[in-house]
Amino acid sequence: MSESPMPTKVGPDPTVHSGPTLGGGAALPRAGRGLERLFRWFSTGAGVLVLVVIVAIAAFLITQAIPALRANQANFFTSTKWLPNDVAHPRFGIAALAYGTVLSAAIALVIAVPVALGIALFLSHYAPRRIATGLGFVIDLLAAVPSVIFGLWGRDYLSGPVTDLSGWLHRYLGFIPLFGSGGPYGNSILLGSIVLAIMVLPITTALCRDVFVQTPKANEEAALALGATRWEMIRTAVLPYGRPGIVAAVMLGLGRALGETIALAMTLGATFGVSIDLIQVGGNSIAANIANGFGEANATGRGALIASGLLLFAITLIVNVAARAIIFRRREFVGGQS
Amino acid sequence: MTTLSQNGSLLAGSLRRRRLPKALPPLLGVAALGVSAAGILGTGAGGWVLTVVVAAVLFVLATLIVSGAVEGGRRARDRVATIAVYGAFILALIPLGSVVATLLAKGTGRIDAEFFYHSMNNITALDSGGGAYHAIIGTLQQVGIAAVLAIPLGLAAAVYIVEYGRGRLTTVIRFFVDVMTGIPSIVAGLFVLAFWVLIVTPVFNHGRPGYSGFAAALALTVLMLPTIVRSAEEMLRLVPQALREGSYALGVPKWKTIMRVVLPTAAPGIVTGVMLSIARAAGETAPVLLVAGGTPAINFNPFSGNQESLSYFVYEQAGAASQFAPGRAWTAALTLIAIVAILTIAAKLLARRSTIGR
């Protein structure tokens, strides 16, 4: 994940130079021209394949979801039940799962975004230049840890401290409905969200850092020359300049959090219910439910899981398209400037 | 004129303003920790976590008060911001350190010959032995096949975007490559399930869905492709235009220029991106869970029959009802992270050697 999705060097499109006049296809012998054409077709095909795959994902998921949705005896969008394996009366709805997905992702972002902004500022403006790259690598290492290992760690190790924290939160902040439960604690939305926060940290940090580094030196120096402290310089020059990038980074983090599967399958309580309580054992998400429920699913159950996956795909696609659109527009803008 | 003199006096004022001695902020930090430790550990009100949290709050408050009194509110806020920024970085190191420490503490227990040379076949919940041989085979085969599929396709797509692409189609493809990096792995798994396992393979398999390692490799390909395209694209853009023009001037056709000049020049950077994507694919669990099925036995044939993978083995053992399962899960996790770490660090070292690096 160290490959920043946003190139640090942006300039005029280099493809402009390699126009059809270069590369001298016209002067080639016949065999060479055939090879040239083959090469061009193969690379074009590979590029188009990306679009084909995205369309195919939607098409095949819809195809497989339709029979199950037809057989469904409950409302797919409003029901909180998930009983698609009932042969006589299959009934399932996405409401509880979608709620758990959005809630855990939201809590994860509330935890992760301030920390990610802090780390990004640390790497771009606070850490000594010479070691900033090395320290950035340490954060990238977090991205390299497979999600199943975060899940195992969350379940076997972190659930202990989180149980203690849950009891503490309930004792002192129990009047807030979020911490209203008297137990049992452990595999809760809180645990899942903390693990999730750690997992979305690297990508959000990397994007924010790339944006902060691009702040025009002139703006920063102007702020400092007017007597601003370092923090005032960041507030008046770096953060306003980076705002669209920060929004995009947060949305990409949101996309990650919504789609995360195994870590949540291992740390959430896998119950079906809608509750505002964060610390009680429970919670579920669309992706975690697919991982947990796939093993015992029959044909209709599989279709139901695919239908929920289709909804997840649609949500993450919208979030990602919006985030990338912000970055893309900005890239053109910055590219025009430099 | 008045504004100028005002600015002048302001500047003079800030130059004369007193600053805290350099040694004072660290001393405040140590003092905060000491007070907090005495108050919390000393009285037994909480553990070391609460101690550190209270110490941090005390440190911030003390800095605000002392610096505010001596240097004024602006400097005080600046100091607090510095503490917060450093604190955020240190906070992020805690989970990393904890994961590594837990892995080393719990994962070394089952590093023995049986773990690496035996499968889980005929191992019941009461048996202490068993190993991950079948899972390691599965991971290597699935990731290998995915790499064989994804690397040529990814490079070709990057070549198209940088060398051939013009106009709207290229913009759209570039955009959706970025979007594709955000596709959840479980959706890639469901896609291969819906397309390959449930629709294509039944044709050759007497109507039964064909779970296989190859299906998992297909899902991993979907996940690797955008990462490879993206990193290769960036690297190809860094190749100097003069190299291409020199080659064209010698009469070399465009495809040969790309193969012999452009790709070799960008090779170290491309290899870095490829290895990072392989490392990520090796750790994916969800696709394997959906389309490879998992099995306790050794299966050398990725094209037929259920196959295990290391990451899925970790997931399975973590949920298994046996007192010996957690040990196996942690050792498998340690093995997995060793593979991923070797790939990642090698990729970073190669990136450093790149001649056209950023």
C-alpha cells in the first residue's frame, strides 16, 4: 500500500508526445506491422478488461441473486431476519446487516481519522526529513498485515482490554445509550470498530500525507513569514489546501471499512439485531455475515448472501467513485498549475 | 502608515517574547508521568493504560498552563498541536507492536517439523499434532497462478494507458482502475463464485459446482490487477521521453521500443509494485473461503477439488473447537506474516535501487 494512489509527480500527459507519427509503423515490413498491431490490441484489450470485470461483477451477482430474491418471503430492505436456509419459508432482509456495517465503519472512522491526520502531519511537517520516509514505511507495514491476522489478534488478545474498557465505559458513561449495556462484553461493535480503525489507518494516512506534502511551499513560507507558529501555518496553509484530498482519503477509508470481511467476521458477535449499544456482545456486517454464513448455506442461502454482496458492491462502488472523482478533478487541477 | 508601525511593534514584541527553556517540555512530560503513576498505580485505581492516558492529559494541561503563562496562548496551542501530532504517530505504533509481540509470543509454540510437513488430515479435536503443509501448498499455488494471470494483463493495461491511450476511453479506464482498487475482497470472491464456480465449472463437472484453488486464484487476480496497473502506470510515466525518441530515431518499431527500452527501464519499480500486490494477495482470506472451499487434506491439483490456504487455515483454526487449534492458528499466522514481510521488505529494497525512482 505504499504505492500512493495519487502520483506525487503530476505533469502534462506524456502520452501526447507518443503520437502516431512516432514509432514509425508505416515504414515497417509487413510482419512487423502485424506484430505492432497485435501488441496494440493486446494492451488495449487488457485496459478494456478492467471495465469488463466491473460490469461482469454486477451482472453475475445480479444473475445469481434474483432466484433467491424471488423466493424471499420478507422484505429484503426492511427485514432484520436472516433465515434464507429455511426451505419452506426462506425470509431474509438486509436491515440489521446494513446497520451494523455502517455503524462499525462510522465508529472506525471516528477513531481513525484524527489519528490518521496527526500521523500524516507528523510525516509531512514534523518528523525530521531524513527519517520521515523510514517512519512512513512503518505505517505502511500496518497495511501489509493480512486482515485475518488482525482478526486473530483482535479476538485472542484485544478482546481482553476491550472488555475492561467496556466495563469502565459503562460504569462512568453508562448514562449514554452507546454504553448502556451491563454485559456480557467482548466481541462487540466496539472491538470490531477498533480493529477496523487500525486497518483503515494506513490508506487514509498515505493519501493525506501525499496531499500535505504537495502544499505549495510559497503558501507555507508566506504564513511563517507573517509570524505564524507552525500550527497556525498548518491551519491556514496546509489544511485548507488539502481539504478535498482529506475528504477523498476519508471516503477511501470508508470504502475499506465497509468492505472489510475476515477481521470483522472474527471480532463481531454475529447477531442479527439493531441496537445502538456498542459494548454488548453482538453486531454484524454484510461482509462478515457472508463469511460466517457461507458454510451452512443452501442454494437459496447462497443466493441471499450474493444479494447482500451485490448491495455491498453497490455501496462501495458509489463511495469509491465519489472519492476518486474528487482526487481525479484535483489531479487535473494541480497538474494544470505546476 | 499606522498599519506599518503597528506591524513593526508586533514583530518587535514577538522577537522579545520569552521562550520556554528547551529542557522544560520533556521535564513536564516526565513529571506528568510520575504524578500519574503515583496517583493511579500507587493507589491501585487502574492499570498502566489508564496511567498513560492520565499522564498524557496532565502533560497537555501542564504545557498549556506553563507555556501559556510564559509564551502566550499562540505558542501554547502550537506546543499542544506538536504533542498531539507526535502522540498520533506513537499511538499508531502500539497496535503494530502489539500484533508483532503477540505473534512472536503465541506463534512460536508450534514451529516444529510436524507443522510444516503434515496436513490436518485425520486430525481430530483431541489430537495435538497436525500441520499447515496443505495450506502452504495452497497459498503458493493460488498466489502463483494469480500472479501468472495478473502480471501480463496488468502490465499490458499499464502500457495501453501510458503508451497507446488517448481520449475518453483511457481516462475512463484510468478512473476505473482506481475505483477497482477499492473493491472489497469478499465481492471479488462472490464474483468468481457466481461466474466461475456456479456457472462455468458445472458444465465440465456433471452439473456440480467446482470449488478449486484455481477459482481462488481468479479472485486474487481480480484483486491484484488494479494494484499492478496502477504502480506500473506510475513507473512507465517516469521513463524519460528521450529514451523512446532515441529508439524511434533508430527505426525501432513502437512495440519493440516498449519491450526493449521502456519496460526494462521501469523494471525495478514495476517489480516493487508487483511484489507488494502479491504480498497483499497472499494474505487474502475471503475469496479462498468462498471459492476454494478449504480441506484438511493435501491437494496438489489447483484445478480440481477443494484447496486450503494459509490465511483460511488461520481463520478455520481460530474458530475450531479444540484446545490445540489456537496454537496452530498463531503459528500459521506467523508463517503467513513471515511470507508477507519477506515480500514487502524485498519490494521496498528493490524500490530503493530503482534508477528512475521518484
